[in-house]
Amino acid sequence: MSEVTGNAWPSPANTTLTNAEGKEPQSIQPPVKAENSLWDNVTSNPYFSAGFGLIGVGAGLTVLRQGLNLGTSLLRRRLLVTLEIPSKDKSYLWFLQWMSQQSARRTQHLAVETSYKQHDNGSVSTTFGLVPGPGNHFFKWRGVWLQVQRQRDGKMMDLTTGSPWETITLTTLSRDRDVFTALLKEAQQMAIAKQEGKTVIYTSYGPEWRPFGMPRKRRMLDSVILDNGIKERIVDDVQAFIGSGKWYNDRGIPYRRGYLLYGPPGSGKSSFIQSLAGELEYNICILNLSERGLTDDRLNHLLSNVPERSIMLLEDIDAAFAKRNQSDHQGYQSMLTFSGLLNALDGVASAEERIVFMTTNHIEQLDPALVRPGRIDMKEFLGNATESQIRGMFLRFYENDQDLADQFVRSLKNKSVSTASLQGHFVYFKDKPQQALENASGSQLFSSISTNDPELGTEFVETPAMLETLSEDARLSYDRAKAWQTAYPPESVPTDITLSQYLTIQEKGVAAFEFEADMAETNAFISGRTEIQFFRDECCVQTNLPFPKNQDVYYFEAKMYEKPISTTVAVGVGTKPFPNWRMPGWNKHSVGYFSHNGCKMFNNPFEGKSYGMPFNEGDVVGVGYRHRTGTVFFTRNGRKIEDAYSGLRWNLFPTIGANGPCQVHVNLGQMGFVFIEANVKKWGLAPMQGTLAPPPAYGSERGSILLQTGVSRNSIDRSRNEDIPEESPLISLEHTSHIPHHQPPEYSSLPRHSALPRRFSEEHADASDHDDTSNGNESDRPANSP
Ligand SMILES: Nc1ncnc2c1ncn2[C@@H]1O[C@H](COP(=O)(O)OP(=O)(O)OP(=O)(O)O)[C@@H](O)[C@H]1O
């Protein structure tokens, strides 16, 4: 049994052991050696005590450091104040600019901020601003010490702009905390002062707007010379819009307004928008819709976050969707879709007003959905220089030279020149008005002149005055047709007479020609190939085949079979494809003679020229085409009117249009013409009958090829018909002798007999010889031979 005395742990020295017999216990003495070796060794070991010492020192230092940190942060918290400016914030750029003025010279670690400046003459100069680079910088401002810490995050990037994420941290003493506000205000004012009297041009940078280059000097409104009234109209409209936010909001109308400026290049569209921004003291946000990577979402975001007091400018809007008509689902150069643009323009309602300007050189290429009111509320045509513009431009360059200005205007009468060309001319003859006048017909000025003479088949350009003559509906139809013709240009489909069409004309004669009308699309119905019934609205129909080009003249006549006075009919020609809701003469590559006023029209609905008498029910209007000179002429009730137009060397199709109910019967040569000359000279589109036999009379089946038993290919006497091709029809040529002898028309563009069996063609050659000399029966063949 062991006994433990006291509460203390028994020391090994005092431990007593008794045995069972009660014999004197032997006291167990701890071995002296063991006690010394364990404890003493430990304590007396120099290495061990040195380790302890080190641990103690380390712990002490750690405590001290933490204490210091704690103290510093306490001190910082109490004594210092910091301001963080992330690179996303607007004031970041202001601050950097401000810094470049303040402290750059005092710091050792600089970074460069390069900026471009585009001058009014187009030249660009570059300036380098030195700003504190990443790291710590100290400087003193208004007696206060500041620490600037510019930190660039190596790992984080602004994914939209691709630039590294940066933060600027400013530190100063707590008591000087007001210095931050003062500093930021000064930076802001400095930035604003730089823009004062200037127009800032923003471009998109990722999903945000960034200033492009330095702010530009404001352009004055009177530096842009537009035709009378245009400038005032737009400026008044914009100003009225800007002040009427409440009006819009009260009526739940999105507070935005869209403007479209269209017209030829160099007419001042961009310049005017710039000067308008200057006048309103607005900035301009330019967006290129063809920009790579522009998506619907990004556009939407950009349009919803236009900087304050800015005009949104979408230039050359037609270019972005040039391919739209090929497929509605097509991707464009950018990833922007047309519907994306429409949605973005409709856009989120924003409290700030939104002014969107669009420009185009080709309004006809714009989708009607884009130009509808709400997206575009005001359209203005900026065309080539008018007389007043020419005078205005001249006087801007050579003040007070009224007389010379008048002479200059006179020298450009009836000529078409862009205002940009005029500017170039005046710059060239700077300070030399007399020379500018003398060289008014010089090549420099007129390099961009386009003649407006429709008779020469050149491009027609409408003017605002012309457009104003159209009603809203007519203008819509006109714009639609122009857009349509851009998508489907005249002659963009093959219209030459093909071999099979040629053979059909040979076989069927004039019956191969017929008017076509798609009932689903056209408000017209055709019966018996040439009898046209119009129902309502404007539309036109064309023949399936164009005028052939073998004989000198081709001719057809249209009889006004039933025509109320209220219906206007236009008889003429046009190329294909042609918008079937337009009258011939109203659109490119078409000519029309109009019933209500007797005018002729070519290529446009504005410049009708007085031509013949009006025509009405019972009247017969004829159209002749001389393809060598490309001349179109008309007849009225058998009397020829003078040539209408010449130089039209296209595949022209007889075209009849009407704007209301009426019936027009057309004679393409299937019967005698009212115009005698056409009968005598056989100007019809093809012979009355072709080479195909008419069906036999009832009861005369004997000998008829229709009821004969078929003749096998082998039964054909090939010794006499060596050239019969294997694939020739299985009709025995023995039986063709009764086919009326008609000379097949010699459509020169195609080989005459190559596709026909030799004997067949020989027979017909004989027959035609015979016909040419002895058969003068015009009722039989009125139309085809020259
Ligand atoms: N009506 C005008 N009045 C004064 N300057 C003009 C006028 N039209 C053109 N200019 C001058 O011609 C140059 C080109 O003009 P601007 O870029 O405005 O034409 P634009 O119609 O926008 O051409 P584009 O359709 O090719 O963009 C500018 O330097 C401008 O000053």
C-alpha cells in the first residue's frame, strides 16, 4: 500500500514504501544521478536556454509590432483621412488632368497621358501630359501635405475597355479633410474650363462614352449655309423640344426626338449638326453602327447612357444595314441587328431628353420602319448648292463682293455643285474673288458635278421642294419604291431573251408575250394574256418578255376599254425588276405617258413634262421603241407624238399602270394596229402566229398529227435527216408539211436554226423566201419582219 502524505505531490525523495509483513520499510532513495541528469541537464543546457531566450525575444518583438500597427492604424484613423478614386469614376480623369498640372514635376515616377488634337483644317497634333505613375507620391497643395497612391491591379481588368483596373488613393491629415472637396472641385472646374466654348466629341469605348480628343472649338451656326429655311426649321424644332420635358412626360410620350439629314456627300450634314451642338452648347456622341463588336445590348446601353446635354449622332446609317434586304436573319458587320437598333432607338424612357440625329447619302436604302415618325420625327434634305447657297458661300469667303457674287451665281446656273466643292474652290482662290469667278467652270469646282438631265439617263436627285409636292402617302410610296429599287436594282435579274424563250416565240408567235400579274401582290387581273383589269390603288403590270431587238422598231397599243375619268392610266415601258405598286415613269428606268394630264415622265414622279393630249375611255395609246437609239415614242389614236426619250438601252418591258378601277386591252401585235405605220412596217412584238400548227378543226382528224399513232424514233428516215438530234421530238417531219409557212423571226442574238432539224428549217427557209416575195398579207403577219 502506498501512502501519500500531504496534499503536495509526493516528492520522490519522501516516498515511503511498507511491505505486507510490516517489516521495516526500506526507504527508496531516488538515484542521485538520475535527478541531476534530467532537470539539471535541461536547465543547464546552454543551447536550450538560448532557444528560450530567442523565443522570448521573438514573442516580444511580435507583440511590439502588433502594438505598433495597432497604434499606427489608431493614429491613422484618428489623424489621417483617405479618399479613393476608382478609374471608373468620372472624376478620375479630371483628377489625373489636374495632377498633371500640379505635381508632375515634383515626382520621380511619371506616366504619360497622350492626347490628340484635331484642328479645324483636319490636321492632328499630339500633346503628352505627364502624370504621377503608379506608386506613392507626396505633394503639398494649399499648404496641406497630400499622399497620392496610384495602384494598378495587375490581375483585375476592366473587361469592357481592356484597361487595367486602377485606384487613386489620396491621404492627408484629418483636420485637412476639406481639402479633398476643394481639390476635386478645382479639378472639375479645370476640366469644364477646358471645354468651355467647345464641343466635346464622345465616342463609344466599350459600353461607355469617352471624350474623343480634345474638345473642339464651337462651330457657329452661320458658318453653315443651307438652303432657305432649313436651318431655322431644325433649330426651332430642337429648341422647342428641349424645353418641353414636362409636356412629354404628362402625355406619357418618350422624351426623345429623331432627325434625319439626307442628301449627297459634302452638302453640310455633319457640319450642320456640329454647329447646332455649338449653338445649343451641347456635346456630340458619335456612334458608328458598323463598329466591330457592337451588339444590341451595348447599343441599348450606350443610347440609354448618353452624357448630359449631348446630341446623339448616327452617321451614314444606311451603311450599317446595307445587307439587310438579303436576309432578315443575317448578321451584319457588327453584331448589331436591325431590330436591335429599332429597339434601342425606341429605348428606355429617360428623364433627360434624347436628341438623335442620323445622316445618310441614300435615304432610299433605309427601311421604312426606321424612318417612321417616333424614330425619325423630322427629315430634311440637304442637296447640292442652290443659288442662295452659292451666293451665301461666296459672300462668306469674299465679304462685300455682291456684284461678283451675283456673277458667280449666274455662271453656275443650272449646274449642280456640292457646297463642299464650293468651299474647296474658294479656299483654293483664297482672297482672289475675281479668279474664283473666272475659274467657275474649272475642273476643280466641277469635278463633282452631276448633270440632272433625265433625258441622258443620269441619276435623278430630288429636292425638298419636289418632295413637298407629294402627299404623305405618295411620299411613303416613293420612298418605299426607292428603297425597293436599291435592294432590287433595275436589270439586276437576267432579262435577255433565252434560247427557250426564243423558241417559244418562234412557235407561238406574239402569243408568247403576255402580261403578268401576281394576284396576291397586284391589284390587277389579266385575262386572255393582254386584257388587264385594274381594281384599286396604284399598281402596274408588265409583260413576261422584253421588246426583242431584231427589228428596228417594236410597237404595242393599249386601248382604254373602260376608264372612269377619276382613274389615271400610265402607258409606257420599264425594266425589271420594277416595284409593282408604282406607275411606269415614276421610278428608275421607266417611262410613262399619263392619261390625266398628257405628261410624260421618266425615272421620277416630280418632273412630268407636257407631252401629248390627255387620254380617256375609248382612246388608244401606242408605244414604240427603237432599240438602236434607245428611243421611246408614243402615239395617241393612231397619231404619232414626238419622240419622248432616247438613250434607253435596256431590256424594256411594255408596262401599264393605273391608280384605280379600269380595263385596258393591249395589242402586242395579235391584231391590226390603229397606228397605220406600225401595221405596214410590221412592228408588232412577234408574228400573229408562230410555227406551231393550230389545233385541227373538229371532224378533220384524218392526217392530223395529234391523232396519229406515234412514230418511233427508229422509223424516222435518218438517211434523209442525219442532223436530227437524238433528243428531238418524236414527231415525224413527214407530217409538218401542212404547218402554215411562217418565217420565224430572226432574233439576231441567237443562232437561227441550230436547234432545229435541218430539213425543217430548210423547208421554212423556202417558205419564207416565198413569203417575202409574194405574201403581202399583213393581217397574216403584221409584226415581225423589218
Ligand atoms: N452648306 C455648307 N455650308 C458651309 N460649309 C459646308 C457646307 N456643306 C459642306 N461644307 C463644308 O464641306 C466640308 C464637308 O462637309 P460635311 O462633312 O458637313 O458634309 P456631309 O454632308 O456631312 O458629307 P458626307 O455625307 O460625306 O458625310 C466641311 O468642311 C464643311 O465645312
